[in-house]
Amino acid sequence: MSARSESGSSSATSSVSDEGEWLDVENDEESITIVSLFDSQTFSSWNEMLDSCKKHHDFDFIATIKNLQLDFHGAVKLVNYIRSRVRDQQPVAKNLTLTDFEDDGYFKPVLENDALIVSLDEILDSDLVKADTTASQLNSSQGELLAQKQALEAELESVRTQFSNYRLAVQETLDRRWGDDTEQSPAKGAVRGDRGNYYFESYAYNEIHETMLKDTVRTDAYRDFIYNNKHIFKGKVVLDIGCGSGILSMFCAKAGAARVIAVDNSDIIKKATENIFNNGLSDIITCVKGAIEEVKLPVDEVDIIVSEWMGYCLLYEAMLPSVLYARDRYLKPDGLLVPSSGTIWMAPIQDTEYMSEHISYWRDVYGFDMKAMQEGIYDDVRVEAMPQNTLCGEPYPFKVLDLQTIKPEELSFTARWESKLLRRPDGLDGFLIWFDNFFATSRSEPVPEPTTTPEVFVKAKNGNVAFTTGPSGIVTHWKQGLLLVPPENPPSKLELPETISGQITFAALEENARALRIDVTCSSESKEGKKWSWKLE
Amino acid sequence: MSGDKMEVELAEQKLKTMEHSEQHYFKSYDHHGIHEEMLKDEVRTRSYMNAIVQNKHIFKDKVVLDVGCGTGILSMFAAKSGAKHVIGVDMSTIIFKAREIVKVNGLSDKITLIQGKMEEIELPFPQVDIIISEWMGYFLLYESMLDTVLYARDKYLVKDGLIFPDKATIFFAGIEDGDYKEEKIGFWDNVYGFDYSPLKATALSEPLVDTVDLKAVVTDPVPVLTLDLYTCTTADLAFNTPFTLTAKRDDFIHALVSWFDIDFTACHKPIRFSTGPHTKYTHWKQTVFYIEDVLTVQNGEEVQCKLDVKPNDKNRRDLDIEVDYSFQVNDATRNASGHSAYKMC
């Protein structure tokens, strides 16, 4: 249940993001397709297009530019004015005046990636226009013109940013406002009730973000790390991957980051943009919609990558590869990853109550045998919050992921595990999997030992933050991964003291890279090995 | 078994070609979790069981159609009650599990299970004597299968045939829910020190499926829709109606709550169950609609409301729900009126 998987599955409608548009405008003028000002016809050069407008629509674009003595700004507005009139099926007067398109709203492109706007420099610079332009411009050196162009583009960007902020402001004013705006503390504790996970995956647009924000173990860890280490964030450029509703980006901005780039592939980023605006942080945080592998960021490198990428059993949903991609592509050599490492644990379990309530249950349902419903029970990873006393052996940390160094291919792995039995189970019901996350304050800090618990890590150094999703801690929205094994017949009597051990494999499912396959082998001193496999999809 | 396997694959392939929203609807039922939840809903399953097995004289030698049979539990109740034959129909691939279950319980010769859409399949009997169906969704109508039941009624049910259940009633009441409204709605005003109000509007437009404590109910309950399954049509599923809530004590109203009752009037002794806050938990819980205002009501005062419910134009399984409320008393400071639009999707 994490936000980034929610993209579009809910009622949100799609619309074009401003950020995307802006990034695309920078396309170079290599091979271009210019859409006619007056219809949908396309041309491969602006000369042909303008000629056609003259011939078929009796509109002389060049003459208009000359008559009104338009500069780059003016020409951009002229293009968008004409395009918006045509789109709205309004007539375009032959003798336009400056006041017709003086509104700054016409800086906003009507066409995405309008090749005509991209070509405007060339048009303004061409002999057709230049013939009559002022002497000063004629005398300008190429360098000056380029500088001017850059200045104008910068100005255009700032106008566009202002416009999008203005648009948000208008939206905000129109939004329904509430009677009481009194100060409230964020609600604590578990969400009341438990709506069916299955039926209503798409039920509530907010639900997933509410669940994550109200997961205080998760959100507090990020908040504490960022707010207690303001010196680390001050003046830095931060990248937030999978920003969701924008909370981590806003923490970073509040902590003094110079710039935060928030990236998310889901429509929730529209809400993040609004949230960021409403909190007066638009000048620090830039929202970019898209996959991190595909978007173009406004910076070449960043000082810090913040991301809440963890899925069930840590690696379900495979968002970590995106973080590693961004690490290799954007993070400075001495840059910081937040969090910095994770440890995955497992332990053998026995829980008679759980098994009878959910597994044996099917053998007698209102007098009918429904054992067919048991199928798959031993094939799928179940996501459940189990009590500590479910464990019948000592937990074992079988994998440490050092985010600074791990390679994407190392996310599929096989590791050894062992566990000393804590009590004498009459048969094993399965295994439980969970993870701890560590937030180190510097890159030079050594990665915690596998057995290092969050408590020990937090005490070791001022500013360190860590949390567990295991059965000994407060329940998080990740709960734990429960791997059930089919009962043995007759049940094997495990003796104390005994250590059971084996191997555990994490791998992506062939048919679905976001899903996870987990294999476990297990043997004890007295018994030969067994092997099981589960899917989480 | 191998024949079944091919069928499973065919069914899965067919599911893939459906609209995403439809696919989601059918596929979400495949998970064990939802069936476990429904079967373990004792109010639901026991009511159906009693309605069927306590009326063997009605079911004996009858041809029965189970619309949306799921794991086949109702079909098996009917077979145990002496039905001549039971046809279970479900679009979901859960029906292949149902087939195994029916076989294990030695009822394969009494029960025929068909995977597919009611509108597209062919039944082995031209007519049926009884239709049984557990078609109800949250707020009765959300993701409900009622339109399929009505289709089956019109196409297959003999004249004077019976429907189990045959009556459904939706109720509304006003509730005091300040703390939880604060937690669900007010939460967005201050999220770790940030203003999250854009998500607040969304939160308000989503009816909340949850359990409501009886003590929270401030007004008398009012029925707003009664469906007689023998006579109603799909057109009745879009409806609007005025209703009046009368306060039964001095309190505040933060939200309206809705639930439904289900009646099996064809039984020898009529059976009814309710999903309201006054009775035992069901998996349907109740549905809460938060309103913008907090109404300060005194015992006996009335809130005039108008309800408008219709399936969404784009996705018929989604519901558009609108509520107008007007509270006018002599004390102008307490007067309030408003309009809320909700979407269940």
C-alpha cells in the first residue's frame, strides 16, 4: 500500500502538468513540425506555414509583428492569442492591436511544445522581420542577441511560474472553505476501522495518503531526521522521489533546503503542488510529474536524495531501482541518501489461533467443506501484523542493503539464515519477514551491523534516526510478510535447544517485475531440508 | 479438472478484455479475503441460511437460480433444502473454487455453476421458480448486483416465482461525530504543521464506510427508499426524495449516516436483518456523509433534507450522491443550510 502504485487507479482525472510542458519547451529546433495558426495542417518550416496563413487565411504574421513592433515577448503572446481564438472558434481580426493580447495569460502556450514559439527567435532574427527593425538591433552582435534571448527566456519562465501560482491561488479561493480554521494537532494513532483491502483498493483517493501520513512510525522518522539535522539540509539541493502528497519535500524546505525537486509519477502530484503552494513553499519546491528515469530535472546534480520507497517485505513494488537510478544519475559523490540503509529480518513462527481462524476455518463453513478455498494459502505472501509471541525462534537479519553502494542487480539475492528455537513448537506454521530502516547523518558513517537494532543505532550518534516494522514495534502500514507452510503429516517434533537454518531468496517475478518471489529452504539437525516458494503481487 | 483449467484461462482472458473498472469489480472478488469476510459476516450468512433451510417446504423440488453465487454457499443451502436443481452464476473466477467446493460436498448433481455475465450466458432451464441472491453493496447500491438480479427476474422467473430476499430499505439519520470528523476531515488542516486543505475537499466528498456507535445517533431514522424486488426496475436505482430528520435530544449533527434493512417476506415466518448502528456488526458497516456545517439541534427540531442518488454516467457501478440540508429555527444563529456532493467510486 504505497502511494506510487496508486497512479490513476482512483477517480482522479488526467490533465497536463505545467512542469512537463515547461521542460519540453526547451526542445531544440532540429526537425520540426509546425502547426498552422488557423487549422490543423502541419508544416516542416515556419516560412511555409506563415505563407499558407497569408494565402489561405489572409493573415500576415510577419507584417503584424512589424506593424506592432513586437519583441520576443510580444510575439509569444501574439501566437498564443491567435491559437486560443482559433481553438475557441473566435475570429481573429486582421488589424490586431497590442491591447488585444496584452494579458499575461497569453504567455501560457495553447499548444504543447509549440514549434512556432520555438522558432520565434529565428523568425524575429530573419531578414523578413529584420529589414525594418531598429538600427540598434541590426547592429547587435550575435553574442548580444543570444544574451538577450536567454534573458527573455528567463523572464518568460518567471512569468510562467507566476502565472501557474496565480492559477493555483484562484483555484484555492474558489475551493470550498471551512468554518473553523482553528489550530489542531495532527491526529495520532491507528485509523479507526478497517475497510476491506481488496474491494476498495480504488475506493478512496485520499485513503492511501491518509494511511501513510497517519503511519506515525514512518512519518515521524522522516520528520525527526530532517528537523533534527537542519544543518545537513541548510542550503542544499534535495531530490524527493515518489513525493506523494509532498510531505517530505516540505519537511526539507522547512529545514532550510535551498531547493527541493519533488518527483512523482502519480496524479497525486497535483495535490502536492497545491499543498506546497498553500504552505508558501512554491519558490523552494519544484514538482515534476513523471518517472524519474524519464523526466528532465531542472538541475544536473543534487546534494541529498530523500525517498520513502519501501514496500511490503521492503522490496515489493520495486521502487528502490528508481532511487538507485537517481543516485547514480544525480547524486553528488559525497551526497546523502535518506534513509541510508535497511535490514531485512525473518523468524520462524507458530500461531495456532491464527491458523485455526484463517486456515482450518475453511474445513467447516456452515457445515460445508470449503477446503478448495485453502488453495493458494501457502503460495501467497500474506500481509499481516502479527504479535511478538507468534515467533517461535530468534529473529535473524539475513540482508543489509547499503543504499550508497548497492547495485540494482543485487536486489535479487540469496542469503543464509538461521534461528535458535525459543520454544518447542509442534510443527512450524511458517515464517515472518520484516525490515528496519536506518537514517545516518553522513555518508562516512559505517553501515550498521546486521544485528544492530534501531534503538542501538539511534543511541550511537546524535541525529541518527531508525525504526522497525517488526512485531516488537508499533504496527506500521507495512505490517509484516507472513509466509505459511503446509502442515507436515505427522507434525515434526522439534527439540530444544535446536537451531534451524537454510537459505532465503528474494527475486522479481518473471511475469511482473514489481512483484516479488520469496523462496525459503529450511533444515534442522535432526531433519532433512525442505523448500517452499511464495509470491507477493 | 483439465476442462476446468481451460475454462479458467478463457475466463481470465475474457476478463482482460473488459474495461478496467469492470475488471476491477469482478477481479476484486477473486481474493479469498473478501469471501472470508462475507462468510464470516454471521448476520448476513445466517439470515440467508435461516431464510432457506427453515423453508424447505418452499424450496422442495424447485428450480433455483443463485445470482452472483461466489463460493456457492447459498446454492448449497438451497440444494440441502431439497431444491430440484440449483443454478449458480458468477462472473468472477471464484466460481471455479465453488465448483470444487460443491463437488467435495457431494452436491455436483444438484448444482450447476456457470461462469459468465447473466446477460450473456444461457441457463439449462428456461425458467426458474426461485431467485436467491446476495447482491447488496455498501450503501445498498454501491457496486451492487441488483440490476443483474432484475435482469434475471425479468428473463427467467416464473410468474408467481419467489425472490430471496425481496425487499430492501435504505435509512438515514443524523449523528454527532465531532471527534471523528476532526480526525478524518480536520486532519488535513494541519498535517505535521502543513496546510493540506486540497485533500480536505476530496475527503469530504468521499462517503466513509465505517461503524457508527448507536449513542452517536441524534435523530430518528427515516426510510428514504424501499425497493420491492418483484416490481422495481433499474430506473428506480436513480432516485431523489425529500426527508425530514427530527432530533430526539439536544445535540450537534456533524454528519448523516445511512444503512439498509433486508427482508425475506416469502419465508414462512418473515426474516429480516438490518445493517444499522442499532444492531450487530455486518461487513457493510454503515455509510457516513459528512456535511460542511455543524448543526446545533434541540429536541424535537427538524432538519429538512433532500437526497439525490444516481449511478455515475461514466461508470455505472459508481454512485453520485447529493444531499441538500436546511435547518431553520427561530434562533437565527443556529440556522444553516447547505449542499454536499459525494461520489462513491
